[in-house]
Amino acid sequence: MNTPVSLTSIPDSLLDRDGFLSDLLSRVTTRKSDGWLQDLRDGAANWVRHSVIPNTREEEWRFTDLSPLKQVEFNLGTFNETSVEDFVLPEVSVRLVFVNGVYAPGLSNTENLPAGLKVGNLDVLPGEVVREYLAQAEGEKEVFTALNTAALNDVAVVWVGKNVVVENPIHLLFVSVSGESAIISQPRCLVVAECGSQVCLIEEYTNRRGAENAEEEVYFTNGVTEIWVNENAQVSHNRIVREGAAAFHIGKTAVTQARYSRYSCNAVTVGGRISRHNLEILQTGEQTETTLNGLTVIADSQLADTHSALSLNHPHGVSKQLHKCIIGDRAHGVFNGKVFVPKLAQLTDASQLNRNLLLSSKSRIDTKPQLEITADNVKCAHGATVSQLEDNEIFYLQSRGIDENDARKLLVNAFATEIINFIPVASLRESLLRTVTSLTNK
């Protein structure tokens, strides 16, 4: 495992290189304490002071311009009373709710947990266990991850004990509630699936009104989720982002897979002025299975960026990735998926496909499926497609008595449903389909 970020020896002349970052850091780092957790925060804060906001001259960010983010003065979000009734999933009994990044026990439900399952904030785990896993995943020095760590306060914790099988999904709900000024919230999740365990997670980011509303408060969500899938464990991860039209969302998902483990991620992103998801998966043992399904739906002048990096470092790994984008109006989608297969990872089977549907002549997609292979005995494939709705398909539906507008809706929904159907909760599938329909038929 990595040691906590520690850059206290950086000369002062190399700090505070980015005025926006330095100001933002001063606004979010308010809590002080003693011990290893404060050392972790301080080390991350030093790294932020040493860094700058990424720009389009950097290869990893060349299609995603963050200058609109730098034009907003954000204040640290605090807990605001709100209702989450519209987001409650009737099929799910265990629910953690965070409002502006602050744990809301009154809105959560952690009663009657099965033996071997712990759900709550950092208080549910001993300090030495938290220290073993928190902020230990690869990529901790990425600037937005470090900003999150520098202000670490409340953390959503799911710990599944050895050989424990959790039958029902667990809902992690993060709600942003803006006031008179723009706010920043920095949710943090820590998920540990011990050997032989199984768990299903619904990780959802939203606001009081959802992605369908064009007139929405300005806010910035900077979330980090660390998932540890230990030997022979299984994690089904469903990540849902439904942000307001004026919102900024940057999220990191860092997954570490031990041998014989199975991890699946169904990621759906709808709305947001600028959104970015960095999905990083590190294989630390042989014979892992990784399934990545993604759907991005944007309209107006929104920008959504998905970057995934899958490091298959050991033999007999299997990975499958399908990412779809539906892009309307003047929106801009970005997909970059990397799969690394070094020489030691013989007999790897990896596939990757990005499919994109453009709903207008002004919508845009930049796609880059990417395989980097040095092993010589593998089965790997990747590809990308970009298309619009086919006139002959619309004509066929019209010939069956369906008008043109309904025909277009039907085809768009069918394109999205392939991914949405992987979501294991029926009420959430229905809600997502309504959101997609609303956004693509304005």
C-alpha cells in the first residue's frame, strides 16, 4: 500500500502556484485535529499548494476546459435541512445520506444490519482499520483527489466482513443544496469487501431538483470513492450522477482488486455543466473479472468527460467495457479508456467499446479507446462508433403508425436502455429512463 501523501519538505517558493486552488483550499480546510488523520490532510494540502488546475495543454485534459470553474467563487457547503423523499428507493432498506458532504444520520437508515456489515461514517471502524485503507489507493496525488483529502471530514463507510453476503443493495446518497452563494462539497466513500464477501452499492449524486431542471444553483461536487475488493470478493457498483444544469462535478473512483475478485461498475451520468469521472482500477492478483458499463447523457452546451484506466498486471484477467454517450444540442462528450496489459499479464482477455449517438449536427464527441499491450499471449480488442439516428429506422417505425417524434424517442431510449438495464434496482431504472427522456426531448 502507499504511504500517506507527505510533501512537507517542498520549498515555499514552489507553493501556492495557482491562486484559485490556494483560495479554494483555504475555504475548505477548516477542521484541525491531532494524529495521523491531520497529518494526512496536511500532506494532501501541501500537494494542492504545489499543484495547478489542469488545462487543455495537458494530454489528459485537452478536451475539457475548466476555465468556467475558475470563474466561480465557492464557499464550503454546510449541512442544510432538506428532503430526500424523492430519492428513496423502496427496494433498498440501508441508506446513508450526506448533505453537502456532511453526514445526515436523521435522513439515513442503518438499522437491522446483518452480522459482519458495518455502514456509517468513520466512527463505525477502529482507527487502525481506517488508516490501513483510507487514502491508500493509487492516484492519491491527483490534484482534485488531494483537494478532497486535504478537507477530509465525514466519510461514507461500507465494510463487509469475511464471507459475508449482503443480499440487498446499499444506497449512498449525496445531495447538494446551495444557498445564496455557490458551494463546494467533497464527499468521500470508503468501501472494503473482505475475502469471500459480496455487496451491491448504489452511489448517487444529485441535488434537490435533479438533472431535468435547467434553472439550477451553481455548485461544485468533488467526490472520491475508494473500493477495496479483497480475495474472492465481489462488488457490484452502480454510480449515478444527476446534477443540475449549472453544476460542476469531478469524481474519482479508485478500485483495487485482489486475486479471484469480481468488480462491476454501472456508471450513469446525466446533466451538469461540466462533469468528469476518473475511473481507475488496479489489479493486484491473478484471475480477476472486471465489467465496466457506462452511459453519458448531455444536452444544451454541457460537457461530460469519462476517463478510465484499467491496469491488468497479472495473468488470466478478464475485463469487458462498454461506454455509451447520447449527446444533444451543442453538448460535448469525451471518452478516453486505457487498458494496460504488461508482459506479466499473459492470457488476459480484455475488450473495450465506445458507442456514441449524436442528436444534432452541432453535438460533438472526442473518443479514444486505448490498449497498451506488451504481453504476447492475450486476447484484446477495442473500438468506437459515432452515429446519428438512421432515417430508415425512423421511417420503419413511422410505417408502423408511430409519428416521427415518438420514433426518435423510442430509438434514443432503446440506445440508453442497454446500459440502464444493468442497474439492479427497478425503481432506479425507471427513474433514470424518465430523466434521460426528459433531457433528450427538450
